[in-house]
Amino acid sequence: MAYSGDKGKKVAFHTLGCKLNFSETSTISRNFKVKGFDVVSFNSEADIYVINTCSVTEQADKKCRQSIKKIQNKNPEAFIAVVGCYAQLKPEEIAKNLGVDLVLGTKEKFNILEHLDNLQKNEKPEVHSCEIAKVADFDSSHSESDRTRSFLKVQDGCDYSCSYCTIPLARGKSRNKKISDLVLEAEKIAESGIKEIILTGVNIGDFGKSTKESFFELIKSIEKVNGIERIRISSIEPNLLSYEIIEFVSLSNKILPHFHIPLQSGCNKILAKMQRRYKRELFKSRVDKIKQLIPDAFIGVDVIVGFPDETDHDFNETYQFLEDIDASFYHVFSYSERPNTKSASFENKIPRNIISARSKKLHELANKKLSNFYAQNLGKEGNVLFEASKKDSLMYGFTENYIKVETEYNISLVGAIKKVKLGAIAPSGNVSVKMS
């Protein structure tokens, strides 16, 4: 029975994982508001708690279980719904957690209100999880909770078969809405006063498979939307980041010089075992092209340490590659074995202590790269979109090339784009600024 609505009921959301999950949670939250719910913070007392899950790593699964326990300890009578990727992959495992009332997979979570019946606690959890491989439709979503920027979902699913990854099992095949529909959604975002859009998805460079369009055509169309002043491209596979796209970004007044490119390993042997669709030479060519055309561009890189059969030599090869390329920051992940992936059956697993040591070394390199990138930009001018968050009388924002800045809080700056001069690196690690 679908929930009929009851003004005054409170719902709290908790999002685990990626920016795509964040955009989807925001959309689901708006649906609750339409039904008369008051949306409150996750740390508040609520009648229903919705956890939108990730399952990229075992740590993500663990965080979900910890969140369930936290709710149970705080409010044992609350209705608990667990939705999303973890719920799609392991619904029965989640259903065993004390207090869970509803488990909805990747597709079903958008219809959560249809599965609620007066929010009565269930003796046995209700579980709905469809065969994701057969899902062909696309559920639109975008975030609105931060009034300065919006995450716009442009693509879902993945047709790749990386040997370590569960995402295709959790989200199905690559699919998207037509560009014309996404332009309309971007126009709606602009009408709300939001100035920056982040294009997000599972494999956004693969955009267009289901509509016979391309990601390059998408960014050219989104760039024309009036009211949107800044556009960021989220994570894009190096083999799908064409020179054509890089050149377009270098000439654009809206698409920001900020790239997030997953590498995963700087060793070709390991890349092959991961079933990645490129070699490190291609990755380097993309970084070199970006820096040739946009010297101040921020380049964030994902890397996995401790993949099965990664020898000391292989790791050192990765480390040297990462030290040599002109990237700005490394997002370091320790290999996490996931059920039903090819790598789960690989031999020569790396001991946890060795993975930790390698991770520490790469984190140190990542911090060094970021400090160097910030230092190279000191004294330059940049345009910052200031956010509403306030901490210790300070407010924050990001330049076009993703340098996080801080300055004295001024409510008139919230949501405004202002030209600033980058001063010094503050104790927080951010850059202090002065208005130009």
C-alpha cells in the first residue's frame, strides 16, 4: 500500500558513497516533501530513516551496518529503509540486521513511497530487488540541498567488466536520458538560482549508448543553458576522455578546468589484470594534453593499491609513474575483495599490512602533490563560488580549478561568484583569499 501522506512526520536521509548517490538521495527527499514529510538531519529524531547505500568496498557495507545500529540505539521504534547498491547486491544480508523494515534495490528505491504503509514496524523486513541486468529505463535525479551547486545525473550503469568491480552488478547496463531532456532539467536547476552543475554518473564518458548521442554533444548542449555559469565534469575514464573534449574544455567559458580521471594502477601488468581498457601510456597522454592546453587545470586521479599479484616492483612502478605525471591529487583506495567479481578468485593476495604500508606511501605523495599545486597558484586570481557552510567564523568555496579557499564569513557572499586573489596556505590546508 502506498503511503498517503501525513503532515508532521519526519524523515532523515543518510547517503553513503558517490556523488551520484547524493543526487539520487536529493531527488527521493523531494518526493517525501511532496507527501508532507519534514526532512530533518540524520542525527535528529525521525519517524523514518532512509540509508542510500554504496557497495564499492567492504568498508562501505560496514558503514551501512554501523548506521543501522546507530538508529536502533537512538530510536528503536523508527522505521528503517535501506536502499541502493548494497541493498541490490546483498538484500538478505541487510534484512538480517535488527530493526530494518524495508530493503529496496537500485531501481526500486525511487518508488520507496509506494512501499510504505503508515510506517508500521515490520516483524520481517520487506525486500524488493529486481533483476538489474534487465533494467533499461533511466531514473532522473539532481541535488538541490546545496543552493550553490547541483549534481546532475546524466548517465547510469556500466558496460565495462573491470575484474574488481561490482557496479555493473549493482546498477546494470549503461543508459541515459536524451540530451534534450537533460537540458530541460539543467534549465530547471538554473531557475532555482543554482549557478554550478556537476555532471555525474557511473561511467559518464559512455553517455549516449541508449540514445545514439555522445558525451561531447551533451557538454556542448549543457554549456548553452542560460543561468548556469559553471559546469564540472565528474569522473571520466581516460580512454573516453578524448582530445576533442579536452580541447573544448580549454576554450569554454563555463566548463571548468577540473578533471577527475581514474587510473587505478600505473603498472600495465596490473591494469591488464584489472581488465582496464587502456595502458598507462594512454593515461599519460591525456594528462599531458590537459596540461599543454590548460596549465592550471586540477587533475584528480583514482588509484588502487594492493591488487592481487601486485609485487613490490609493480607498486614501485606505479609510485614512480604517479610521481612523474603532472597530476594535482591522488584518491588512494586499498583493494577490497568483492563477492562475484573475477578478482575474488585471483591468487597471490596481498597481506593487509603491506597494503597499508603502500597506501600510506601514496597518501603522502598525494598530499605533497596537492600542496605543490596550491603553492603554484598562490598570488594568482581566481573566481570562487562561495558556499553557505560556516565554521569558526569562516566560509569556504572553490576556484574554477578546484582550489578550496577560506575567508571571513559574509552572508552576502553565499551563492555568489567573486574574483579573489589567492593568498597563503592556511593552517587548515585551504588557501586564504582577499577579494580583488
